[in-house]
Amino acid sequence: MRIADIIEDFIKELFDEQDANLIEIQRNDLAEHFGCVPSQINYVISTRFTPKQGYYVESKRGGGGSIKIKKINITKSNYFMHIITTLGDSISANEVDIFINNFLSYNMISEKEAKLLKVATSDNVLMINTEIKDKIRANIFKNMLLNLID
């Protein structure tokens, strides 16, 4: 595992251990614990604990860099609707795969639904002009997500 993955897992375990929706950590203490620089902690927080992933982060500078991370209660339908409305007109196969992996890790979809999403949006199925492929893929992906909303 990469250090970023280890730090992410550690922070997520803090939520589970404390059975809380809010944790407060010290950036410098965490960096010391993992033997890395504080900017590595910043990287993990800014890329893996975003509102899209169900977190709100409040960071304070100075005094070791206090960071509060709050879990946002996101429903499946709210999550999918947010993605649908912010997605844009086109999406690559790689970007769809990232979304699907996130859906699986947050238990938003089943393995079977993930396979169907991947197949329907893959380059193997969309054997058309590259200029319109990502636009059609976005339309297919959005419509499939709409149908997954309860």
C-alpha cells in the first residue's frame, strides 16, 4: 500500500473507533506518526476527504495544524443526483471507472450493477468517433445513474 492509502485508512478507522461523525486530528502529530511531511497529510485530506466523498474539512493553521473532519450523511439518491447535475457533457472511460470504484467502496451499488455500468460505458461498446464518444458515454452514464436511484 502507498502511504496515502495507509493514512486514509487510519483516518477512516478513527471514525469507526470513536463511533463519531466528527474527528479532530493534529497534522504534525499524524505526520510524525507516519514518518512523513505534513504536506503529505494535506494531500490525503484534500483528495480523499472531499464533499463529493461525503466529508467536510475545516483546517486551522498554526499550533500543529488542527484539522476537523466531519462525515456528511449522504443518501444514495442525493449522491447520484449531485453527480448527474455536475458531471458535464462528456466523460472518459477512466473517469467512469473512478466513479464506479467510489460507488463500490461506499456501498452505493452492487458488484453486478458496477459490471453493467462498466460494460455499458466501455470503449469496446462505444466504437464510434472519438469526438462524440465521451458525450454519448456521459448520457448513458447519467441515465443509468437515474435508474439506480431508489
